[in-house]
Amino acid sequence: MNDTPERSAKNVYMRQGFVVLDSFTLPEGGPEVFTMWRDASPASRSGTTSASG
């Protein structure tokens, strides 16, 4: 697979449940920035979140 670093990073977030809302390119040759959203996950009983999702 020949993904760009930006596309690979975006895919990591999408696998974690994020949805891409929009994107824009930073000025002066900057990278493409993706605006994303993910609904909050419910808190666990101990009050901490799981690292595995």
C-alpha cells in the first residue's frame, strides 16, 4: 500500500471511530489538516478509560 503519511494518520483515527468532517491545507506549503469528530465513549466503572477502546 502506498499511503501518504497524512492518509495513514487519518486512517488510524478512522479505525478508532472518528469521522472526517472537513479538511483544509495550512498556508505556505503546510500539510492538509482533517477536522474529525467521535462521540464520547461511556466512562468505565472505575472512572478510567480503556486504552484498547
